[in-house]
Amino acid sequence: MYTDYTCIWLPSSPPVNLAALPADISLNTFIREYAGLTGTKFMCQEGGCGVCVCTLSGLHPETGEPRTWAVNSCLTLLNTCLGLEVTTSEGLGNKRTGYHAIQQRLAKMNGTQCGYCSPGIVMNMYGLLKSKDGKVTMAEVENAFGGNICRCTGYRPILDAMKSFAVDSNIEIPAECADIEDLSTKQCPKTGQACAGSCKKQQPKGSQLYPDGSRWSWPANLGELFTALQGAVQEKLPYMLVAGNTAHGVYRRSHDIKAFIDVSGLKELKGYNLSADKSSLTLGGNLSLSETMDLCRQLEKTKGFEYLGQVWQHLDWIANVPVRNAGTLAGNLAIKHAHPEFPSDVFIVLEALDARVIVQTAKDKQETVSLASFLGASLEGKIIRGLVLPAYPTDRFFFDSYKIMPRAQNAHAYVNAAFLLELDADSKVKSSRICFGGINPEFVHATAIEKLLLGKNPFQDGLVEKAFGQLSSLLQPDHVLPDASPVYRTKLACGLFYKSLVKAASQRKLGLASRHVTAGSLLQRPVSSGKQSFETFQEHYPVSKATEKHEGLIQCSGEATYANDLPTQHNQLWAAFVTAKKVGAKVTKVDTQPALSLPGVVAYLDAKDIPGPNSLGPKIKDDHFFAQEEQLFATGAIQFHGQPVGMILANTNALANRAAELVELSYEGGADEVLPSMKHVLDKLGKEAGSNKRIEQKIKSPIDVLQLEEPFDVSSSGQLDLGLQYHYYMEPQTTVALPFEGGLQLYVATQWMDLTQDIVANILNLKANEVQVKTRRIGGGYGGKATRCNVAAAAAAVAAYKLNRPIRFVQTLESIMSGLGKRWAFHCDYDFFVQKSGKISGIVSRFYEDAGFLSNESPIGHTVLLSKNCYEFSDNYQLNGYLVYTDSPTNTPCRAPGSVEGIAMIENIIEHIAFETGQDPADVRFANVLPAHKMGDMMPKFLESTEYRNRKAETIAYNKENRWRKRGLGLCIMEYQIGYFGQYPATVAIYHSDGTVVVSHGGIEMGQGMNTKISQVVGHTLGIPMERVRIEASDTINGANSMVTGGAVGSESLCYAVRKACETLNQRLDPIREEVKPQDWQQLITEAYNRKVNLIASDQFKQGDMDPYSVCGLCLIEVELDVLTGNYVVGRVDLLEDTGESLNPNVDIGQIEGAFMMGLGYWTSEQIVVDPQTGECLTNRTWTYKPPGAKDIPVDLRIELLPKSPNKAGFMRSKATGEPAICLPIAVAFALQQALQSARDDAGVPKSWVTLTAPMTPELLVLHAGTEPSQLKLN
């Protein structure tokens, strides 16, 4: 079967022979590798990140109406798109045809940084507007981005740009964006005119056979469906009914499937019917969750179906908009049928409502069964035709449901629950359905409680207490990592049923103590807003001007390219690692036959195929980055679960990764016990160095025994724990290696080209000049692409050199998270001795940091550097630091490495001091600040401007009045040390023909705005508009010998080098200026060219050219905690940072907000869990690892750049902004401590400090709140 794909907005696309493609090829793979449209990005491959979002348009199978919806192209199978239009970001707008209003606003309103997520965000918004006829509210917009992760911006500017399209928008928009055209306008690639919509086709019919025996069927009616279905069953072909394919995001699709049956075009499965007497509602099984939500809104005013309002809310908690647009009711229940442990929200709601499933067994045969019967029966040869929901009049029935997650959106539940109570006029229970998910695969109904309540009033305190006593013993949650602990899930389930009872009592106006009322609802989050305060200096423009990002528009259109956007190469192969899983063992045999027997798998390579040393280090090693030797492919004892021992090369990415899993390894020996985390090491072996080879002392205090010079009134001790943190760059680790004239050209996502060049030349026994590295930009780095990029880069280089073929290596998210290091975890034990005022007499602190299996790239020095913050110490601070070796990948710098930990260590001690002395934390800080320090001036003004004292009093009063809701206010202050290192070259060239300027440099643009600031400096120094400046890709020719871009100083260093080059050009041009007095820049350049003046200048920045300095900042965070669930909302954040005279306030505020949100994620939701037996990372994908989403940002975010504070050091009076702000969000933990202490007081728990942990999960908060079943009362 051939089909015309010109509607993928490809200017000219030949018909596509489906049989020549894999049967299960995704839309994402087709768009990128066959259509060559790389604006749609590639990352998680499971619908959890949003970089791949595009839109589909077609006619609704049941109504025939045209519609457009956003989908994750990584989950959408290409063959389900037949007859649909696919629109990508390129089709929406581009430089040649003009940009779409969404693209313009996102760019102009500072909504991009690295740009990797931007096209997906644009397409998600386009899909939302198209699906709602252009009429959306700000709340709807903010709710629609749960599936779009952005690690750079902190979301606020993205949401502002998108909310500016809302009908109730109050967002101020730039003047150039005010006059927008029709939002539906997009170019037709065939005609070049605005899209007329005439390409929409009906769903094609028929089937397609594939050379490997696979087949696709597109039935047009139930008869054709059952013909295809029964054919597959009779031939014993593994089959799959295909709708949205969203299940693949949770449970990977089997490779054995041979028959794919597309059910998305069947109108019989897409409708709904309200019975004539309105006693039941039948929903088509193939209604998407989004379509079901629309029906809920449409029918929630119907008598008996008012509960559909709550069903809408619960469906809204599921996944994200593109997943809900594609995933169906039947599909969700089918996952539950195949995987009983799946915490299906659809199932739990339907089961509480006693919904029935219509199972169709033949074209004209069906049966209606209970959900329990459905789960117990075989589905072979059957389909889920529909669902029947009964009416439940509100005068007799009460329905409620809950889902508690680690973040606000796009996460599966810790526990979900739904309750249906039938009550008589006296509030006695006639029937009840009390259902919980997330307990264990067999548990659904709390049957004993349902029986207990029968005929009784559930709102009487005696019965309530008895019910919760029984419930907590009835629930027996399983313990399966990485799920939360059974004890938390038990407390949570009890808390949810209590919430429901409080809500019901409130609705029925039964006697309810006022302190308990807030227990009856979940935390409500209003639409967020932000305020940014800064100053600019017109005399220095374009420097200090708040301009848009240099490449913002091409990022929003998808025209900005990254390493994996290099066009598919002829004869190219894809790579995937083969990894060992047994720590401490030696691999004795590698059986590659199962992998190499797959058609399209070309080779297996390992250490024997490396021409040079099997080393991930440069030829000349230093003691910091490369203290210990690291192999590319393990040859001795396996150091961690998932360590590469070789790699597979195959024709496609999917095939390479599949084949890599089929390689069979045999082992000899193994570790007696695996210690995969620092906690395992410290708990098992203790904390002393010496005989323990796992612990190495790196910092020895000059003070052997602390001698206190000042008396003390209070002493105490405590601990602090910070876990690992994954960098979560949106662009995966990527290398494309091209053999070229006996050497290699490498396109690498790296922060350090020079190192990649050095390592590859070394491992291949080549000269450095035979290996050239090119990096145009990277999609986020945060330190994770400084050295860790070289694992994939070196492997790709070995394969390209050995096979003499282009190699593309894009590591999967699972491979990256399992096999590469993260932020060094941190543990601290401390003792303090203080006066009543909180003034410190002495501190003893011992800290430990998790190296992984190697000590390379240690951040411990930075921890020491920041460990005193801006506080005054004499010889009264004893600090010892230890490095801990664990059976895990070697950890690596992550944004503000060591600095986050140093600030956290001392700020936590200060907060603990305030707790033990009863002093206000702000006063303790002020009492200890260094005399005459800048913080002494900043802090009082900050406390006054944020109304700290009044808000603290209001928080205390609120907590007294509310038993189950608590607020907290947390403060953090920081002095962050900035230092320079290395060297960075830059070249500036002026073209004589039109006077435009091009810059090439050795830095890496990764979202921090380096190129934007460089173009401002060029414009300022040469006296030309920024529009004349273009920044070219970085490479190891013009950028030879360049140091890593990191430490927040890359932009300053390159700006310095570029300014020197521009000044050289000015010196050459000045004599002509004086003599000719040209009318304009063009005349000057023409004359200079005619006089053979060299219009190219190169220079560099080197360590010592600028002096180090420090950055001061303060942050105040307000939270509200739900004591019963552990969920909390960050209400308001005030952040003041000293940025000197900002080179670009837009860029710097973006950096501050992004760093702040990355830190907030570390302290709230980002949890790494490893298997204690094997060392396997169990949180290695979007399903299990949760950075903050769009609705996890502060409701009210206020950023101020300190005015009137020029930097005497640094570049042009400015300061770095990329890293410091990530140190401040520990204040959220301090705010939660305050909220938690109030809850503990109410629970009667003896007063004691709660050890803070990153992250402060809902589980941790509930387990420390002291809540017991006996406290769950209504009066």
C-alpha cells in the first residue's frame, strides 16, 4: 500500500511504500529519519517528556466533524496516521514562510533556553487551540502542559507566553506580538497558500503485508474487525488492537506481535448513549480519555450523572494531554487486564461506580459483565465494545475519588481511591463501594469496611475511629521498589477515606469541627504569575538590554539543529551498549548469536576492537578530572549494574537496542554483597575511614579537637541527607561519527569539545588533527555532558573507525540513567554549640559525598569553599570531608557541584540552631553574618520588602486554626563563589560584501544565552545592530584547546575573548574612520576591504584575565502542606540575587528561574531508587523519575536583580547567573519543617528536629507528621 505523506508539511514528498518500513515504526522515527523533519525531537520514547509532540487532523469516525489533536509522535504508530494530516513545527511556521504567532510569542517572551523542548511546547499549544476553536482560559492553558518537561526555563515564561492567547489573559505581551494573525493559519506545502483543509481523507481500508510476516489491518466496521481478529487467532499470530499505543509508555510492546489491527476508525466504538429513562450512560470503548472528559463536561448537569464532574477531575489527573488525546478507555482497561499491578485510574473510578463492561465476542455477539469478571476472563479474540455507567442521584449517593502523586501532573499514583456511598435520610449507609489502587495487585475493595458501615452512620466519631483502626490493618500494601513504602501507602489510604468522609459531612452540613474542614479537599492551586524586577543602562545598549534570545525563533520553529538532527547518512548504522548486570563478576563468555541472527544487525564490538588504549581519559591526565582510570568497555570485574562491555551496531535505533538486550553474557564470581548507594555503605560499614577502603578522607580539618573560645548555652547534633540527582538534559547523549579521509568528523552533544577530541584520538591511536569535533548547540547539559558524553562518543568513534561507516549513537534515557553518573549524593553529621541568641560558639561537621566507583571529578573542594557561606567563624569550625566509593556509575558534576551541598550543610545547621534556641531563623542568620558583609545590608531590606515578619505571624495563626493543613515560611541566604579557569578562543570575521559579522568560538551554547550575550558584546564593541551578527557552530578548529563550558562562567569568558577580538578589529578600522569619516558601517568595511585590511581577528580568554568574585542571594519560600497526603503547594517565592549590571536581564532572569526550579525539583520530587541486591537503577525513565512540571512551579514567583550593584571584578560589571540560584531552594525544606512541626504538635509528638532530606517527598512528610488512625475524627 502506498500513501501520500505530503501533508506532513514536507515541501515535496514521494509516496511511501509502507512494506519497506518496519511494521511498528513510530511516527517520530518516520518524521525524523524518512521525512527528514528534525524539528520534532527525540528523547524518552514513552510520552513522558513532550519533545516529540505534533498534531494530527482528520474527521471524527462517529460525527464526521473535522478535528485536530496533539499526540506524542514517539508513541503514535505511523500506520495509525493513514488518512490523517500530520503537522510538525516546521509546517506551522519557519524563517522562509514566516513564523506562527505561537512561535513568535514563545521566542519574544523569553520562553526558550536550550530550545530542545520548544517545538513540542509550540505544537502542544497549537493542538490545544485547534481543539478548543481558539477559545481557552488561562487555567486551561496552564493545565495543558503537564506532559512537556523543560529543565532550563523553570516554565514561568513559557506559561506566560502561552497564557497570553487565553480569552481571560492578563499577560502583558511585547508590542511586536500584539497584532497577531489568525491562529489557525499554516502554510500548505503543496500550494504555498494558507491551508484550506482539502487534503483530509477518509480512513483508508484494507490491509498491508510485510516481508517478515507481519500484517496491518484497517477495518472499517465491526465485521472487518472480527475477520481480522479471528484470522489472527486462528493462525496463532500474536496480535495487538491498536488505538493510541500509549500503553507502550508504561509496558514495552512485545517484539513478537505479528498482527496489528487499527481500531481507531470504527464509529461503533466512538459514540455514547444516554438511555431514554436516563438511568444509564453507555460509552464507546474507543473513546479517548480527552473525548470522555468532554462528555463528562457535557453531561455533568444531567440528573443522576452529576458525579461526572469528579470523573472529569480524575481523568485530568491521568498522564498528560497528548496521552489522553490518544489513550482510550478500553486501552487503559486492557493494560489493567494484562498487568494487575497497574494502578489504573480509569479502573478504580469505574469499579467504585459499579460500571459494567460490554465485551464483544463476535460481530453480532456481546455480553455485559462486571469489571471483576472482565479482569478474570480471557480477552483472546474479543474486544471491549463499551462501558455502562449507572445513574446515582445526589440526594441518595455520594461519590468521591483521589489520586496522590509525587508531583502535580503526569505521574502515576502512590495510591488512588474512589468511594461511592448510598445514604438514607438519616445518613445511614445503605450500600458502599470503597476502592483503593496502589495497594497490591489483588486488593480493590475494602470489603470489611463496606460491611462495617452497612446500616450505620459513618459520621459518628466512634464508628469513624473503629473504621480507621480496621482499615489500617486490613490494607496490606506490597513492597515493590521503587514504589513508596507500605506504611506510607497505608496511612495515605486511610487519609483519603477520611478526606472523603469530611467532604461528605460538610456537604450534608453535619456537625464538623472548624479545624477539620480543610481536610475535606485537596490543595487548590490558582493560576500562577510572576514578577521580574531589574534595571538596564541605555548608554551601554545593546549590552544590558533585555533582548530576546539570539536563536529563539529558530528554536521555536524547530529549525535550530542539534547533533541528532544531522541528516540520515548513507550506509549509517545505529549503536547500543551491551551491558553487564552482575557487580563484581568477570564476563567469561559473550554469546552474540541471538542478536546477530536478527536481520539488520551488523556487528558486535568490544574492547578487543579498540585500536588504542581502552580508556575514557585524554593522553595526558590531571589529578582532578582523571584521578583514576576509566575503561570504555569493561574487561575486568564489573563495577556497577549496567556497565558497558560492548556494543551492537544495526540498521535502526530500535533494532540496535533490541539486539543489545539479546546478547547473552556468562559470568564468573561476583561481589559478596553489593553496596550501590552511599547509604548502603555508611549503614553497613560505618563512617570511619582507614581500614574501610570504601571511605577516603579528602578534607582534614586543621583543628584536631574543637576548643570553644566562647561559652555556649545550647548544643545539639543532627544529620542532613541529599540524594543523587539526574541532570535531566532534554537532549540525550548523542554522537554522529563520520569516517573522513582516514580520520573522523564527530558531531557530539558535548560541553567540552577539546576533551572529546583528545579521548577519541587517544582511543583510536590517531593524531588530534585527524579527529574534528563540531557542536552547534546542545539541548541542556548542567555538567552532565562535560565528561559523560564521551562514553557514547568514544564508542561511536570506535565503531565508525572499525567498520568505516557512519555511526549514530543516541543513548536511550534508560541507558543514560542506568549507566552514567549523577549529582554526588551527600550526607552530613554535625554538632553545634551556640548561645541563646543563636550566635555560634562552635561547629563540628563531618560530610560524605558519593563518588560512584571512581573518584574522578570530585566536588568536595567546592563543598568546603561554600561551607561557611557568609557567616563569621574563627577557629571554631571543625570540618572533615570524606569520599565514599559505591557500586554505581562514577558520579559527575551537576549544576553548582559541591556548592549546593556546601550551602545546604551550613544553612541547615543555622535552621536547626533556630529550632533548638527558639529564635527566628532570620535573626540567627543575621547574628552570625560576617561584619560589614554585603549580606548585612541586603538581608534587612529583603525581609522588609517581602513582609517577612507579618507573613510569619500569619502562618503561625493559620496553623493554629487548621489541623490538616499547615503552612510554612522558609528562608535561605547565600554567598556563592565564582572563579575562572582554563582558556577559551574566539574568532570574529566581518564580511566585506554586506558588513555582516560571524563569530566562532570554543564555548558551547546550551541554553545559558552565551550566544545572545556574545552578539550583544559584538554589537556594543563594533557599534552595529545585533541583527548583523551571527554565531556559528563551535568546533575544534576555531575552538581548539577550549576548556569545558561550565561553572557558570562560560558566557563571561567567551564575551571577554570576543570583545578582545572586536577591539583588535576596531584598532585596524580606526585609522580609516579618522581619515575617511564614512557615512555608515558598510562604507567603512568596503573601504577597509579595498585597502586589504584583515577583517578577521582571533583572541582568547585565559585564567587570570578577570578576578574572581562572589554572588549574594536570598530566597523566601512559602508552602502549604496537606498533612494527610504529604502533597504541598509552593505558594510564593521571593528571590533576590546580586547579578551586578546584568548583560541581559531576560537571559539572567531565565537562568535564575531555571536554576531555582532545578533546585526545587531536587528538594521536592526527584528521587533516585536503586535495587539493594543488584544495584540496578529502578528510576531510570520518565515513568519513575519526576523532575518538576509546569504546575509544580511557585504560584507567585518574584525575581529581583539587585539594583545599583556593579561588579568590580568579572566582565563589564556583570555577574554569573547559571548556577548560584540552585543553592537557594533548600528554603522549601525549611518551610516544610515549620509546617511539619505544627502538625507534630497537634499529633502530640514530642518536639524534635526532623532530619531534612533531598527530596522532601510526600512519604517522608506523612511518616513524620505523627498521624494515627485514632486522630481521624470529625469533631
